[in-house]
Amino acid sequence: MDLFEIAIKMEEQGAQFYTELAKKAPTEGFASIFKMLAEDEKKHENIFRALENKNAPIYVDSEVIESAKEIFKSFDPDAFSFTEDQIPAYEHALEIEKKSIDMYKQQLPSVVFEAEKKALTQILTEERRHYAVLEEILKLVSRPHRWVENAEFGVREDY
């Protein structure tokens, strides 16, 4: 299997996973973020398909970071309905993004053509952004359940 086949498969699986997360999302804001992540993964898949077929890919910048920031600002932890399966699902999403980031970083030096290198670099940047968004979601969801307030644990960041 070559880079494009593997990447297409990874992006397809990512899109499916985010679509499922959107259906199970505890808030409309989270559902919106997961839908945007699924759309981004589909865009990445289309870029890889275009490159595989030796066509020029069409780039559309992701707006998930900007949208997620607005959703995070309006997040109300008191009105949030938590379920135990959310944290493992979001941790799995982080693993998926990390796997993509690692693979694309590893493959980047071996890419010969400039169009492919540019596309892979852009997708790598977007996957890093996805990872950052997922980290923030995980913090929002898990902190109330994992936070330990005890002086012996030292200096902690503001919460």
C-alpha cells in the first residue's frame, strides 16, 4: 500500500469516527465541532484522492479552530451533561489524530513532488489543529472529574 492509499483510508475512518461522535455529542456546540472535524477529514481524503490520480488538489482552509474557540467561550460546565463514555471516546480521537500526525511527519521527507509536499504539509498542520481542539474538549469534559485539590500536588495552572 502506498502513502495515498493509507492516508485515504485513515481520513475515511477519521471522518466516520467524528460523524459518530457528532451524533452522540452532549451539546450542540460539541456536535458542531465534530461535524467540522469530519468535514475536514473528508477534505483531506479528497486531497489525497486528487494527488493519487495526479490531479491538482483543491485547498479549503479549515475554520475549526476559530469556531471551536467561540464554542469554548460559551461552554457552561454547570449545564453540561456528562457520560462516562465521553472521555475514552475523546482520548481515542486524540490517538487517531496523533497517528495521522506521526505518519504524515514520517512520510514528508520521502515525498518528491512539490504539490504533494505542499498538500501533506497543509494537512499535517490541520491535523495538529484538530489535536489541539480535541485536547481542549478533553480538558473541558474531564477536569471536573479528574481535578484533585490538594496543596501537596504543588503549583497548578489556573482552572
